[in-house]
Amino acid sequence: MAMIAFASNSLLCRAALKQTSIDAASFTFTRIFSGAAFASNSLLCRAALKQTSIDAASFTFTRIFSGAAALWLILMTRRKLIVRGTALPFVESSSDPSLVTRHSSLKSGDWISALALFAYAGAFSFAYNTLSAGTGALLLFGAVQATMILWGFRRGERLDAIQIAGLAIAIAGLIVLVFPGLTSPPLIGSILMLGAGLAWGVYSLRGKTAGDAVAATTGNFLRAVPFAALVSVLMLPRMHLDSLGVTYAVISGAITSGLGYVIWYAALAGLKAASAATVQLSVPVLAATGGILLLGEPITLRYMIASIAVLGGIFLVVIEKKQVSSV
């Protein structure tokens, strides 16, 4: 599982150290890298919570704290590079003192986004104690779709016929992909995973206007640490630490969550709510692809059909509007 995260680490670090603006040539790559980070994160979380003895509260705290620490170090490093006027391929030098102040400040982010981040991470961890991977993925991404698309609809965003068809095809592909793992879900686990999807939808929507992706994500993670610590204290009688589980949590927090969410926040500025929601349906497909490439899992006809449906549906949702506007 850790190999998946480390394979993307260099690219994620370079993108996280960039300034907040992302040019058109890099925009597609931010979607790909953020999706890869989410897929890696899903595999790491499931591995830790299913294959080690670490408890959900400890995993959540370690994950959020590691993400906050890694992002804070990146923010401080970027500040020093800007102050010194260092010209590196991934850091723009600047003599603007306001830029230095903004990068060195932890005033970015907000408590609502931090609470949504914590609610997602915590509910996700506790839900996977009782849910299968397939059922959890369907509930999580179903809730994300509903939250973001309904919010976009409320704000006046509309999908045309081809985009609606693309969304339906992508959702159908997701169901095909996870269908063998579907089981009758327990009530508490279902509520927690639906809550995780709702919280992640809120966190993503708020990221569309976050501005500096690195500073905003850092601020959100730092603010989320007290929430995770409080839950850990409340669950202290059930605490159980496992060295491998802690390792998975650190990798998940510092790389695939912290840095991955920076990439996601940077990509969100160019996506409508419905498009951003649909793009995330690629995560289960990328996770399955990681299992094939790195874990030797077999390529099945179901995987191929589901992948074509999900990725093709996403293409219709994201590309169609641009094609229409260019005519």
C-alpha cells in the first residue's frame, strides 16, 4: 500500500510548493494526481483499519496531525525560499512583502472547513470498522455526488442532456465496479459513511474559493487537530496502537491526505460543483488499478467495463460544456 503513495510523492510535493495559480497545461495533471492521491489514501486507510489493530480514533488523529505537520513544514519552506529569492523550478521568487506575509501566515483556512475535514476523516475511519469496501465506496461517493450536485443546482449550475447521461454512466460504472463487494450495511456504519460523504462534499465546495491552496489546506489541517485530539481522549479506554497502522496513518496524513488535498483545492477553482463531484468517481477505479499494478490483482472483464464507463462518463460531464461553448 505504501508504494502507491510514494510513487506519487515527488509530483505531489512539487505541486504543493507551487504558487496558487495553476496554468492550463497543468490543470489536467492536477486532476490526475489528486485522484491518484485519493485512491492511494483509500487503500492506505482500508489497509490500516482492516489489516492492523490500530483503533479508528488513533488512526484519525495520527492522520490529521501528520498532515498538519507536513503542510506546516512545506509552508515554512516556501516562505524561506521566497524571502531568499530562490529561483527553483517549483517555487516562484518574489520581492512582494505582502506575498511573504501571506505565505508565512496561518490565518488561511477556516473553522468550518476544518470541522468538515475532521468530520470526513473521523466518520470515514469509524465507518470502515463495520462496512465492506464496496458498500463503503458506494455510500461515500453517493453522498458526495448528492451534496455537490444539489449545491451546484441551488447556485444555478445546470447539466445538459449529454452531461446528465455522462453522470448516469459514471455512477452505473461505479456500481458495476463495487457490486461484488456490496453487502447489507449496518445502520450506524451507513450513517457514518453518508456523513463522511456529506462532510467531504462541504469541504470540497468550500475549497472552490479558498485562494492559496497550500495555506488554506495547512490552516484547515491545523484547526482540525484539536477536534481529532478530543475524540482520541474520549476514546482513550479503547486506544490501541499498532506500528504498521501508525505508519499507514502517517503516510496517509502527510502525503495522500495533506499534499493530495492541496492538489485538489488547486484543481477545484477550475471546476463547477457537478464536474468536481463527478471527477471523484474515478477514485475507486484508480484504487482498483493500483491493486492490479502493485498488488498483482487480476484484470477482470468487470473492471474493464466499469473503468470505461466511469472514465467515459466523467469525460462527457467535464468536456461537453467546453465543446458547446467553443462552437
